[in-house]
Amino acid sequence: MIHIAKEYERAVIFRLGRYAGIRGPGLYFVIPFLEDQKKMDVRTITVDVEPQEAITKDSVTVKVNAVLWYKLENPGRAVVSVTDPHAAVYQVAQTSLRNIIGQHNLDDVLKERDAINNALQRIVDASTDNWGVKVEMVEMKDVEIPLGMQRALAREAEASREKRARLIKSEAELEAATNLANASAAIMKNPMSLELRRMQMISEIGAENNTTTVILIPSEVISLAKNLSDYLENMNAKNETG
């Protein structure tokens, strides 16, 4: 007649075969011959969903496993509504996992796990709500893809990284060319700056271990040669017009 239910247990009572309520935790009474009981655990239960073979929306075969957290929120409904609530929740999780994978492309399965997990949790929870079961969380653990697809994804990732590297390099070269052009324009306006730059280049070459021979021509000679070339071009142009 006298029974004790632990804090995490609830006793589903049947009187003359009909559901009569839930008792516990603690001390409770069961009338002999008139009442019967079935104890249920209301703690959160963790279940590993074994790997499922599924075909994604873009026709790639993958193996996916998951972890399911749920609890019997209404033990009376769970006992009355379904023969084995634990097995029923497991089967719903399996079929829902395969179905939701078939609704997404492979890239979404690999990159949008959080969104898929949330959608899967809502689907399983809605399916098991009538059984008094509350699905707290569903998480995909591993996604196994064919070896050939793994290689293709690796090549794609490598190509993407190479593309980013080339873009960064080209941007750096463009910036360097712009700075060099601006610096060259400023140096050409000032002969002293040009001379200092030439001396710096010579010192840089001399700092290295090489056999390069540098012949330094004064900047005045270069300016004189340029002026002479401009004068001769003007004279030729006058003669042609004359």
C-alpha cells in the first residue's frame, strides 16, 4: 500500500484499469486490488542516434549521426498514448534526421549546422508533443562524406585560399606601384633628392655580397644630355617646318 517515489520519479496510477493521476515524489498510497502503478523517470534522457545514410538535395550520399536530449514532461500521457515512449522518440529522431538532410544541399549540411539542428529539434518536438515528451535539443555530431567528395572539397578550399592570396598580393602591388609613382614624381622635381636616392641605392647594393660594378654618373651630366636631346629635337622640328 505504501510506496516511495524518488525526486526524479513519478507514479502513473490506474484505478480499475482507468488512468487516475500521477503521484510522487515522496510517500504515496496505492489501494490494493483496485489501483495499479507504473513508475516513470522524468529526468532528461540522452540518446545517441546511430549513423543514418541520407541523400542530400544535390544527390550526395552522406552518413550523419546525432545526439538527442528529451524528457517525459507528462508521464501520464506518455504511458497512455504510446507503448514505449523512448523507442518512439528514437524512431522519430531517425526518420526526421534523414528527411531534413534530404531537404538541404551538402554545403548547407556542412556550414549551417545550427540552423539544421534547430529545425530538427522543432520537428521532433512537434511530433512527440502528443506523447507528453519534451525534446530539449538535437545536435548533429559527425557528417561523413565520400572520399571523392572530400578531395573535391579540399581542392575547392585550396583554390579559394589561392584566390584570396592573389587578390591580397595584387592589392599590395598596386599600392606599392602608386607609392613609387608618387615618390618618383616628387624626386624628379628636386635634383638633390634624386642624387640622394641614387646614393642610397648604391649603398644598398654595396651592402650585399655580390660582384656588381656600379658606374656613377653625376646627375648634372644626365640633365645636360637631356637638355641637349631636347634642343636637337626642336632644331629638327624647325628645319622640317622651314
